[in-house]
Amino acid sequence: MSRRLIVVYTLILILMVLLVSCASTSSRINVQWTEEMFFKNAQEAMDEYQYKTALYYYEVFLVRYPENHQRVIAAEYERAFINFKMGNYKEASLGYEAIILKYDESPYAMLYHPRFRQLSEIGLMNIEKKEAIGSSLFWRLKEKAWAEEHGESLTDSGEEPLT
């Protein structure tokens, strides 16, 4: 192959890589998106396991619509939950804790749906559980010990506990 042909192929390859890398998430957001469209598209991204895209949609939503307190708390919860799903437990914990703090201190707390506080408390408990159990060989024993320590049972709701 001639040197000239190699250079042409290399330039074409570089151009293709640049074009693909420039097709970012931000180009998918239309300036006329409504609040509902952000949530719909973020949920679709979650359904496709595109967590970073979903996070991006919620971040842009929070910047564009900070005055909609009911949706803001939902978007903040979704961000914390996505971080949990991605294994970013520190960011998820901070998000969950910030939500709980808003319920305790925000003048808008009466506008928030109570489920986001409950889900945030569950999220914090799940993070604590994951960190306590870890990924060790004896995870089931650690899970049982954690459950007993927290007054819980490992049986499904329809099962009878083993005695």
C-alpha cells in the first residue's frame, strides 16, 4: 500500500472518530423540551441502562426548572438512585442525605411528596447494607447478621421463617 493511501485512510478514520465523539448527549436536548419531556427521556435512558445520559437529563432539568419544587425533589431523588445503580455509593449517600435534610429544613417541604423521603431512607439503608456485606465469599452470612442487627428477616413475605 502506498504511503499516500495510508495517510488518506488515517485521515478518514480520524474524521470518523471526531464525528462520532461530537455526537454528544447535549445535542439530543431540544431547547423547547418541557419538564415532562426531561423525565420521559431520562426514564427511557434508564430503561436502556444509559445511566450517564439519564443523569445528564436530570441535571439539565434542575438548571432549567428550579422553581418546580415537586419535580426538583423527584429529579434529585432520581440522581441519587442512578448513582446508587452505578455503584457511586458516596454520591448516592450525599444525594439521599440532602433530600432528607430538605424535608426537615426546607420551607417547601410541604410541597414534596412523602415517598421521596421514604425512598431516600431506604436508599441509605441499602448503601449501609451493601457496605457492611460487601462482595465477600460469605456475603449471605453477613447479610443475615446485618438483618438480625436491624430487626429484619431474610425471608420473603410469603415464606415462613426457618426455625
